Amino acid sequence: MQSRHLHFSKKLFEINSNWTSIQNMEGWAHYRIVSRRRSPKGKLELEMMAVCDRAIRVWVPRAVLRDSAHWRPGWIEPSLDRILLCD
């Protein structure tokens, strides 16, 4: 039986994993996981650092990273990905 949810390997959420934001965040699209923490509710949050500007860091809940409308694993060209999403 196939799951209706997209499968994500645990390795995608480890330190130094690469991600691409579909919408530019703080002017950048390519990010790397640099830290992890648990929220007070026990949810996993990941600190993302912009690859081209190490001073830019944002905390993102894992659930948001799993949403393909916001993030994609790996480094891809965001403009090409938007074209693929429209098909």
C-alpha cells in the first residue's frame, strides 16, 4: 500500500543538509541546516543558514520544511522549480 504522504529520509533533517526555499527568504533561496532544537511543545525546529550570507539565520519548524510549497530538499534553481510546480 502506498502512503499518500511524501516520504522524507531522516538524513534530510540532519546538520549540513541542503534546502531550497521556493520563495526567497531574507533575499536568499539556498539554505543549510546548522542547528536543531525542540520547541516547548516538543516539535523539532531547525536553524537554517543562508549559504551565501552566513549572518542570515532563521528557525523553521520541520513540518514547514516538509511542505513542498515552501521548501525543497537539495539545492535547485527556484525559478525552474516554480515552472515544474505549475505543470
